[in-house]
Amino acid sequence: MGIQPIITNDIHYPTRQHFTLHEVFLAIQTRAKWRDEKRMSYEVPKLCFLDSDEIKKGFVLSGFEEDFI
């Protein structure tokens, strides 16, 4: 069909350095104890702005052909 994909990523905080702060906010928001293993957590410190190379690498690792991107 000739339609080109638009590749983006899910962003919850600006940089990887903000991951722990985001986890603290989640604990406060959900009224969970920090040490509670069952508290809500994203567990992946990659929900921040990524550069285009990081996004492309993620798609290739997910099984997309590199020339698709």
C-alpha cells in the first residue's frame, strides 16, 4: 500500500535517571509501601525519551526487518 510506519515510544518520564522518582510517585499515588513487592511498578527503566537508534534497535529485536524501519 506504500504506507510508511511512524515509530514512537511510550514515555512516562523524561530520562532514565527519573525512573526511581517515577516509581516513588507511583507508590505514593497508589498508597503502597515502597518495600511492598506487589506494589504497582513499571519495572522497566525505558519508558523515557529514546533516541532514534534506540527505538530502531527495539523494533529490530522485536522481529521487524531493519529495512522496514
